[in-house]
Amino acid sequence: SKIKKDITRILEDKGYILSHKVDETGPQGTIKIALKYTNDKEPSIRRIERVSTPGLRKYCGASELPRVLNGLGIAVISTSKGVITDKEARNLNVGGEVICYVY
């Protein structure tokens, strides 16, 4: 879906993954992700925590946006400006649905 593509784009922009490739052949497209590792062979993404679920959506206003690990992680937020990170949402002064935390 479009949200999955936007989330992988954000993860690549912020340096959590090396690259991604969208293959849209067939009825369902697939996303191939090249993971990124540190020099100690540790993954760059330690944890992805889903916040909003289909049964319980989590919304935050512009003044109450979450900070993940005091700014060391990112929160992916779906806003009226598109799917963006928490830092970009603070700069644009918009709120929205909190999709996940990445750290």
C-alpha cells in the first residue's frame, strides 16, 4: 500500500535501511528492503513498535507529538501533509495518527 511505501522511504532517508525497491508486477506489489548493519554486525533498527492498530487508532495534536528515546528514535506520523516523521511534524506544526516508533 502507499503507507508502506512511505514508511520505507522514511526509513531509507533517516538511515535505518540501505535501500528499498518496489516491484509492482502481479496483482500485489512487493517491497524489497536491504537492511543496514553496524560495524559490530548489529542491525540499525533495534525495534519497530506499532502504535496505531485497526481496532484502536492513536492520534496526537501538534503540541503533544511523542519523542522516541529523547530524540534518538523517530515516530512515523500520518498527517494531512503526508506520512512524515515527528520532527518534521513539529516543524510544520501539524498532528495526526501515530503509526509506529522506530529505534
